[in-house]
Amino acid sequence: MKIRWSKKVAVLAKVCFLFSLLWLFYLLIVRSSSSSHPDKDGQQDILVRDLPSVEEVEEDSESLLRPVYEKQPPDSNAPGEYGRATRLTLSPEEKKEEEASIERYAINIFISDKISLHRHIQDNRMHEYVCHTLPHTDGHITHPISALETT
């Protein structure tokens, strides 16, 4: 099958045009960066990065030692607090959406959205296995795709 030269040239021209647009956008983004290092001629050098000083890095490391979220005191009336079951009163439309989400994702999304991620959970371990010398840590492992894997 023969392809005419005019079609090849048209495709090549489109590719070159798109590549030049991409290059121009790249240059605009690099030029608009906040680096302020003048060159020998007094012009700004776009290839030099503005790295933070040692003092700024030390201040950042101190802020990383603080907890991101201070856990609130437990609220016994909050949904899901201490691992208790939660019931919601939903309108008929919300009830239909709830049943559809349970059928599709195998999880109750309405109740899941109401339960705090920072809730307190009761420690049901036997007294012999509770070790109080370990540091207190909080961690949540979430799988955002897991709801879609059940379909």
C-alpha cells in the first residue's frame, strides 16, 4: 500500500508543531521558576537550583518530629468509637444507595464515611501480652483500589 508524500509531510509537520509547543511550554515553566541566581552577565541562570540552606533543613527536621495530628480525647457517643457497631437512620434514597454500594463494593460506604479515622479502639489483648514499654504509634494502611477489586 502506497502512502502519498503529502500525507507523510502533513503527519511530520503536526508532530514537529506539537513538539515545538511542548518545548515552549517547558521553557516558560522553567523561566517562571523562582530561582534568582544571576549569571556573570547579570542574567538569570535557569539551570541552577535554589537549594535550602543547612539552617532551613534543621528547622524542617525539627518540625518532622512533631506529630501531624494530635489525637482528641475519646468521645463515647461518636460512631465506631471503641469498635462499637454503628447504625444510621437513612432516607429511602440513601438506603438504596447504601444497598447498592454494599452489593457492588462489599462495604457500607455511608457508615464508613461517618466513622472517624482517628477513633479509639479497645485493647482486647490478655493482660499478660500487653507491653507498656513500647512507644505509642498510630498507623493506618488504606487500600483505595480494594473496593474496585471485588467487582
